[in-house]
Amino acid sequence: MGFLQGKRALITGIASERSIATGIAEAMHREGAELAFTYQNDKLKTRVESAAAEYGSNIVLPLDVSDDAQIAACFDALGKHWDGFDILIHAIAFAPREAIAGQYLDGLTRENFAIAHDISSYSLAAMAKAARPLMSGRKGSILTLSYLGAERALVGYNVMGVAKASLEANVRYLAYNLGPEGIRVNAISAGPIKTLAAAGIAGFRKILGHVEQNAPLRRTVTIEDVGNVAAFLCSDLAAGVTGEITYVDAGYNILG
Ligand code: 0WD
């Protein structure tokens, strides 16, 4: 029996087979969780529907987190399928491309700053708020994805690093707020993985090579590595863990 048997999980952020959310879905399915999915727009709908079918799920809901009405509608619709659920995976981030090229100030505008923070950080709290009535009182777990650029100035990560710092603070405030209801909130800070979102970051291939040569494990991580830790963190095996940022990065973050 898998260690997520009897758990229900809503997974956001599948954009392709390479998405980190795909690795998380795979691990959670293997460990016995029942899954539901969201897709950002019509272009991704069929892809997410076929991923869902692979995991025996027919709960596939639209959700663009920039739209309050879609957030409300998503959890209304989920509540019609499930009277409650246990796991919420937030694997969503976005910054306008010009904001993640060149130097930080080159692409900095009020609008780019607001968009990056809205989609990549605010959306976690907004979803937690909307999910709360369905997750409360049942040992729920919320998990998001961060990156080392939240705490170090990394070449090209720019406003996304500032938004990830906000996201990590968000994890701590949400953990504090929702803990009394039994809901845990954590983040995985993943090492670089070649996904669609990563392809937008200037010099990403160089970053992968650098990690391969220098990380303690002398390799990059895979979506399977991240998926396995996500499954553990959202299971009752991690019942005592909340408000934490867990590194799944082949040890890269320990380097000075
Ligand atoms: O190296 C990496 N790939 C790392 C990613 C290292 C550390 C952290 N992360 C984070 C990302 O910042 C993100 O928070 O992991 C999370 C998942 O990212 P991913 O798996 O690398 O990227 P991808 O497969 O592109 O999925 C992210 C998806 C979007 O895909 P695209 O590429 O189409 O923007 O986030 C979704 C979207 O499907 N997304 C949204 N979903 C709902 N509403 C929105 C939105 N407004 N915007 C983006």
C-alpha cells in the first residue's frame, strides 16, 4: 500500500511531460493518491486531460490564477467532485520574458514586478484561502516550488528571485495561519531542471552544466527526484513538518 493511500490531491502547473508538476503527479499516483488537475488555458487543456487520464482521473478544471473568478470557480467545482481534499500542489510561476534577461534593472517596470509577484507568490495565498474550507481539519498539506534565487542574487533570475523570496515568506505566514487547522504549508527549493518555464531563463544551459560539475552529487536533479520528496512532504510521514523550505538540488545550496 502506498503512503498516500486515501489522500486526494489537486495538482496545478502541468504544462508538459517535463513539468515538475508531472513528476509530482507520477509519484503521488504511485503512492496511492487520488488526483485532480488544473490547466492554465485552452492550449494546455487536452495535454492536461490526457495526463489526468493516465492517472485514472477525470477531474480537470480550468484555472488561470491571475483571475479571482477562476480561483473561486475552481474550488467550487472541485467541491462538487470531492467533499474535501488533502493536498494542494502549487507549481506555478511567471515573469514577463524581458524581466528575466540582462540585469535586474534593465527589464524592471512596475508592471513586470507586479505580474511576477501576482502569478508567482500571491497566487499561493489566494489558492490557500479558497481551498481552506475543503482542506480544514483533515491533515491537509500545501506545497509550492521555489528556487535558490530567492535568497541569492543569481545571474538573470532577477525579479523572479524577488518574487520567490516573497513566496518563501508566504509559506511561513500561511503555515502559521493554517497550522491550527491541521494544514501544513511547505516549499521545495528545486535545483535547475529543463522545463518550459526554465527555457525562458537566459543562460539556463550554462547553469545546468555548472550544477553538474559542482553540486556535491555531481548531477542535476530530475522531476522524479522532486516528485518523490513532494510525495513524502505531503504525506503523514511528514506530519511534523511545516513552514519549511526543503532543498532538492543535489546539495548545490550548501556551496559557499
Ligand atoms: O529549474 C526549474 N525548472 C525550476 C522550477 C527550479 C526551481 C523551481 N521551479 C519552479 C517554477 O518557478 C515554478 O514555480 O517550479 C514551478 C513549476 O515550474 P516548471 O515545472 O519548471 O515549469 P513549467 O513546466 O513551464 O510549468 C509552469 C507552469 C506554466 O507553464 P508555462 O511554461 O506555460 O508558463 O505554470 C503555469 C503554466 O502552466 N502558469 C500558470 N497557471 C495558472 N495561471 C499561470 C497562471 N496565470 N502562469 C503560469
